[in-house]
Amino acid sequence: MANIQQIAQHAGVSVATVSRVLNNATSVTPETRRKVEVAIKALNYQPSMLGRNLRNSESRLMLVLLPSISNPFYTEIINGIQNTAIANNYNILLCETDSKPERENIYFNMVKNKLADGIISMDPTVNMQKLNELSKDHPVILCSEYEQGGSIPYVTVDSEVAAYQAVKHLIKLGNEKIALINSDEKFLYARLRRAGYERALKEFKLPIRDEWIYNTKELEFEHGVQAMRMLLQLEEQPNAVFAVSDTLAIGALKALNNGIKVDHPIAIMGFDNISFSSMTNPTLTTVAQPMYKMGCLAAEMLMSSMKGEKVESIVMDHELIIRESTML
Amino acid sequence: MANIQQIAQHAGVSVATVSRVLNNATSVTPETRRKVEVAIKALNYQPSMLGRNLRNSESRLMLVLLPSISNPFYTEIINGIQNTAIANNYNILLCETDSKPERENIYFNMVKNKLADGIISMDPTVNMQKLNELSKDHPVILCSEYEQGGSIPYVTVDSEVAAYQAVKHLIKLGNEKIALINSDEKFLYARLRRAGYERALKEFKLPIRDEWIYNTKELEFEHGVQAMRMLLQLEEQPNAVFAVSDTLAIGALKALNNGIKVDHPIAIMGFDNISFSSMTNPTLTTVAQPMYKMGCLAAEMLMSSMKGEKVESIVMDHELIIRESTML
DNA sequence: ATCATATTTGTAATCGATTACATTTTACAA
DNA sequence: TTGTAAAATGTAATCGATTACAAATATGAT
């Protein structure tokens, strides 16, 4: 691989001039530019990002932190981030933390080391203290999960209102016994969605019963299956279930389909609108988050932040998608 | 962020000595090492990867090329790659090409520019000529899709045999009219799976009928739905369907569930064993690929290749997973 | 105490780019 | 033709690490 010296030599100019051609500086004669371009072609030259980055201390790389790549919720957001990043000559590095602090550290250090220019965190398990620390000197954006009253800009939906509306819809359909399959309430979104759930129940004077609230450790299908099985074993079965994630809701559907006897049909409502949710049988009613758009915005916010601009947090609109799982 | 000079000054030694401590070189007095370590702690120093990489010309980054992150088939492989990479102090950069040559070029250049040390390509749409070119000077491994008789090492399963066995299973169940939902046959895996399908049919003297072979453009669910609808419109409906991907098979299941009248039950067989395939209703019979393991191996092969070792291609075992969609 | 040798530490070149500043070339007016 | 300002180009420092080689120090035998 040729370097800038060799191009300079081949073109009979100095390295500075080659660099000027590369960076479209103005003060280069068309004739000189041509010579350099010929040399670049001839030697099949590609400037080394390492040299450039070291000097400029920018890498044009953004990190995207997420707990696990296997949740389809993230893949749509990532698409948005990626497309926006590429359009602006950035690349993204997907960082799966597996919710392990050691991994998180690796990625934080990449930013400190100038190997990456900033971070978008979608990881609810992230160490907020460390992230706040990092955000003092480096651009950081939160996507989906965020910190109330915190200083890091975020893009998200209003989980409380969304959950409230979802549960209200279940009530309007005539359901009075509504269960909640929630994830771990150490996460803000989980607490907010529970709050929305409770607000709707209270508004309609329906009881909030502890045995109808099930908290799962993870969001995988299997945990939804497990949760639904528990609910079905109750003396008094609920007749509708609101799950805080489509993956959990799909697991719940699975448990329902799996031959366990139920006295009456049970309505299921999910959250996210992952592409899979229209493939289930029955198809899944859910609260749609504008995932792709959220990704795009998060990337734009990060780039603004990298330019030193002040960035405002954004709360995006959600939408109720009514499908078969609530039409019984 | 402190640099090595400041550490040296703070510890009262030279930068060379600091570097020796960082890289665990032997010839450092315990006393000196301690002083340096104190300085590193005191200034909260992290060595800059840029400086290090420039000098060593290695980035400890591996690129993973894939057409789209949204196919769950890839996510399991990526998990394997990522875990293996991290265990060896590498990081991975996920590169979605969207099957666009411009994007591909960006990533190829990152390798040429020393911003990444090698590539694992899982992208069937990759420009093989360019990849071969790249592989002359840089480590490259193919995962899943590969080039027959090519020089780039790969890890894959035997698609022809797998398809043959899958279809044979359908035949053994008593099905005589077996359709194939294939993807674009410009891909090797698609041609091989078709070959296996035809071999099984021939062996049992069953007719190969063109109208029972449907080629989709993409692997998304919707294309499976579409394909199945076409098959159901035929004068003579098949009584079993082999789809070359679980996503297509799940779409086919959806089409079946969607109220279209069929004369008789239709068996469905998929390929991959994505986690979702056990969540459908009915659950999906499929050919399991050892995706996680393939990812691990691909990463190991790439690292071997980066060390300059000669790497042998690997064909892994597949496995028939019998579930409800073929038990009617 | 002296010298040879082994061990530790320091100096300075190097990786490949960018860019402030210096120098050369060009253009044009007098 | 000469002088001057503007434009083009070159020189060399710089980013932050590693490492060959040189220098200094420690060790041990005589």
C-alpha cells in the first residue's frame, strides 16, 4: 500500500501538496492537481485513516451500545442510525455489552482513546454514572432508555402515555381483568409502562392485583412463555395481557396456543411493533415505536453534539396498531 | 486525556520505559514499574490506540460484512464472532452493505487503510472479484456463502445434502407433491439447495414441476407470504413446501393461517433454525445450522489468517429439527 | 579495586497523515 | 525591466505510541 510520500515523489511534488489535493484545499493549480491525481491512480493509493485520525484526532466512527443484538427492536433502530451515519461519512461500530460492565469499559475506552468520536447508548443496563462521566468530555446520546432529569440528550417515546393508552384500549374492548407482563423495574421504561398501566386501571376503577403483574428478567420469547404460563395457573385468570415488549407478547401468544385450557379468549397487546409481530398467529396488536426514525434522529443528534452544538432531547409519537390478538 | 509523555514526566522516567511497562516487557525494575503504574493511576491514563495502531499497523478490529442485520440468521452467527473476538482482544465492526457496492467499497477500503485487520463476509451479494483481490493482501474469511473452488477459506454447511435430507423427510412422511420456495439462484446456497431438492425427488421418482418452484427476491417474511399465496393459487396445490430460509417458511405459514382454503394440510419445512422458529404456530420444522459455532469458527479462522497461518475451510454438520409444521 | 558482562534505562527514528509558516513562483502595474 | 502583492508550493513540526540502538548502571569474578 502506497503512502503519501510515494505519491509526492511520483508526482514530483511535496507531501503537503498531495494532502491539499486530498482535502480539496483551494490553492492547488489544476495542472498540479492533475499530476497528483495521476499518481494516486497509478499507485492505487488510499490515504491511511490511522495517520489522518492521529493528526486530526477524529475517527468518524460512532459506537452504538446495546445489550444484545438479538432483540429485533434494536435492529430497526440500528438501520436508521447506520443509514444516517453513512450518509454523513461516518461508520458505526455495534457494541454488544451483554450487560457486562467489562465490555462496557472496552467501549468507553475506545472513545477516550479517540478510536471513536461518540456513543449512542440503547443499553438500559448501562452504568449511568460512568456514562455521565464520559459525556463530560465526549458526545453521548441516549436512545429509547434515558435518565429522567439527566444531562445526556435522548430520543425516546412517552412510555407512560403509550402504556396508558394501550391498557385503556384493552379496557374499552370490555376487558376488566388485565395483567401486565413487565420486565425488570430497575429500568425506567419498565417503571413508566407500569405507571401507565396502573393509571388506566385506576381511571376505570379496576383493581390493581399483584398476582396479575409479572416481572421477567429478560426480554426473550421464552420469558414471555414463562410469564403467560404463570398467569394461566392463577385461580382467577386475566382476560387481557399487556406485555411491555413484542418479544414477551409473542411468547405469551405461544403459551396460549400451546394447548393450555383457558376459560375464555385472552387478548394480548405488545409494545414496539417489530416486523415479526405481523407474522404471528394471531397477528399481534401492539404499540408502535418509530424505531427507524428514532435511529436516524439519534445519529443526527450525535453528529450535532460532535460539532459542539447544543442538542435538545426528543420525545417521539407512538401509535396503536390494532391486529388480531385483541379481536376475539 | 494524558499521553505517554506526561506519564513519563510524572514518573520521572523516559517514554520508552512507560511503553515497556504498558507492554509487559521484561527489563523493568519492580521499583520503576511501580512508579510508572502510580503515574498511570494518578493521571487516569489510557494509551491511545491511534498512536499504537499507526506504529504497529494493526487495529485489532475485524469487519463483519452482511447484507442486512434484520435477518435473525445472522444475529446468532454474529454472537459467535463477537464472543470469540472479544475473548482474543479484538472488536468487531458490523458492516451492513444493503447489497450496495458503494458500501462494500467503504469497508474494503477500511481494511486497505489499516483501520481494520481483516474481514469475515457473510454477504452472498458480495463482489467476489473484489474480495478475491483484497484477500491477496489481507485476511478474509467467508461464512455461510462461499465460492466453490475459490481460494478464500470458508465455514459453511453442506446445503445440497441438507436440502436433500430435508426433502427426503417430507417424502417419507407421505408427501408426493413437494414445492420449493427458493431465493435468487444467483446465490450458491440457493443453487445447492435446489440441487438437493431435485436429487431427493428424482430418487423417489417424483416429478420436478416448474410451477412448484418459486424464487423470491429477498428473504423477508413478506416474500414467503407472497410465495405461498402463489403456490396456493395453482390448480394442483402441493402438499408440502420446503423453504430455503426460516424467514420464508414463517411467511409461508402465515399465508396458510390466513384463511385461504386449502384442500388438505400442507407441511412446511424451513432452513436455519432461527430462535423464532419455535415461536410460530404451528412451530416450524427446519434444518438447523450451527450458527453460533460457525461464528466462533469464522472468527478463529480469521485470527489464524491474521497470524499468517494457513487456514483450511470447514463444512459443519446440520441437523433436522422436527416440529409441528410437518406433523399434521 | 578493576574489568567484563548483564541488566536497566534513555535517545531518537519511525508509522502516515495535516498544517503553520517559510519560500518560491506568478501576475500585473508602473 | 523591476517591484510588489497574491497565489502556489515546500519544509518541518506534530499527533502518540513502539523499538533499535546507545548509554548508564548493576553484578560478580579476579
